[in-house]
Amino acid sequence: TVLSVLTGGVLRVTLNRPEKLNSFNEEMHLDLRACVQRAHDDPEVRAVLLTGAGRGFCAGQDLGDRDPRKGGPAPDLGHTIATFYNPTLRLIRALEKPVVCAVNGVAAGAGANIAFACDIVLAAKSAKFIQAFSKIGLVPDAGGSWSLARILGEPRAKALAMTAEPLMAEKAAEWGLIWKALDDETLMPEAEALAAALAAGPTLGLGLTKRLIQSAATNSLETQLDLERDCQQQAGRSADYAEGVTAFLEKRKPEFRGQ
Ligand code: LHQ
């Protein structure tokens, strides 16, 4: 249900249930989690590129999995969230390597919110983001209530979540939810080039950068200044920093090794 291939330091992860617009069943949840875990554990992985197979990126939870017409007790969605979505979301945010998301088509429900949890989100101009939850009586999950409120503020977050109105990629970029909306045919080449460039970058420094920027949301300026000091101290001891400065002085391109 998920394809993964490591090339030149980029772990390309493709959600692969195209006939269901890559909606999540249990197997896909576990496969995606295993890929993100590998990105943590494997030093050869220096960036992740997440995308979807076929015409969609991800339509959230597979709604066929819990057909209420089949009867039985109501499913415990809290358990689904705790077992499947939340651990993966935490792993993506905690991964101290860049995660690029190439949203190749519709991203609905948890599918949209997983994209927003990635570090740099590119989307095809034809792609749209839909907070589909309210259409089926649910609430935003997979971190969506957090990221939408933080990035957009309450007025837009509430309207998107309550109306489930589709947000086109260009508008999402204009509103700061994603990095760029690109012509459909340029999305994948640009996303691949970006992921490759990040994978050839100073991985330790990029990981610390991610940690710092994510910490800013909850830290005071004082705490953040201390954290910047500590992270810069660590980055300053890296081989990549020495290489970066040496390359600058020698007027050549740096060759970072990610250490
Ligand atoms: C699907 C799905 C889908 C199954 C398209 N499931 N088959 C929820 C519950 C439990 C635990 C915790 O978390 C969550 C979180 C959530 O993510 S809730 C939100 C779940 N997602 C949705 O409500 C979105 C449902 N899908 C749609 O509204 C549309 O499919 C969108 C707007 C995404 C795309 O529309 P179209 O481009 O018109 O495509 P389509 O609707 O024709 O879909 C293509 C096929 O994919 C179709 O199958 P078929 O056999 O008829 O060709 C759909 O049934 C299937 N599909 N999403 N989530």
C-alpha cells in the first residue's frame, strides 16, 4: 500500500491505493509509519519525499472500512487516532530530517492534515485541500485543528473545518498553508529537485533548524534564544559547518556529508 525507494539520500514514499484515492486502511497506516521510522533509523536517508500514486494525494480514512450499515457497535475512533494517526504525525514532526510533500491531487480529511504536518509542501495547481470531516459528522484530526488554527488563525480555520469547502492549491499557498502551488507537470520534477537538494544538505543543521522552528510555537523568546544558542553550538561542531565555511573561502560548492 506504500511504495518506498531510496535514491541519492531521498526516501521517496508513495501512498499507493490509487483506486481509493490513497485513503488509509490499517495496512497503509502501518506501512507509512514503517517508512517514517526507517527515515529516523537509517543514516542513508537524508530527506523524505511524500506523495500519492494516481490522481489523488490522499482521501483520509478509508470510509469503507467501517460501514455503519453492517451493524455492530459504533467504532472507537479515539482508538484509531491513538493507534494509527497520532504516532505517525508525531514521528513526522520529530524526524530531524526534511520532509517534502508533493500533493499531486486531492487531499481530504486526514490526508490534507498529514500534508500540513510535513516541512515543505508543494502542490499541483489542480490539487485541492478539503477538511472533509464535518461532512460526516467528525472533527479535524491528524493535527489539523492545530496546524490550521496556528497557520491560518481561527476565522479561516473554523470556516474551512465547518464548511468543508475545498481550498485550491494556489489559495493554500497564498494563505501560507503550503510553500508553493506549481503547474501540474512541473510538480514532481520540482519536488524531486528540492528533496535531492535537501538530501545533499547539512542534515544535522537542517534537523536542528526544524526543531527550532517547531519549538517556537510554544517557547517564550527567552527559552527560544537559549535553544538557538544550544543548537548553534551543536551545528558549529559539525563537519558540515567546517566544510561549508571551507567551501565558501575556497569559492567552491560545499560537499556536505550530513554530519
Ligand atoms: C474513497 C475515499 C475514502 C474510501 C474516495 N474512503 N473510498 C476518519 C474516520 C475514522 C477514524 C479517524 O479518522 C478519520 C479521519 C478522516 O480522514 S475523516 C475524512 C475521510 N475522508 C472523506 O470524507 C473524503 C471522502 N472522499 C471524498 O469526499 C471524495 O472522494 C474526494 C473529494 C476526496 C474526491 O472526489 P472525486 O475526485 O469526485 O473522487 P471520487 O469521490 O469519485 O473517488 C474515487 C474513488 O475513491 C471512489 O471509488 P469508486 O469505486 O466509486 O470509483 C471513492 O469511493 C473512493 N474514495 N475517498 N475516504
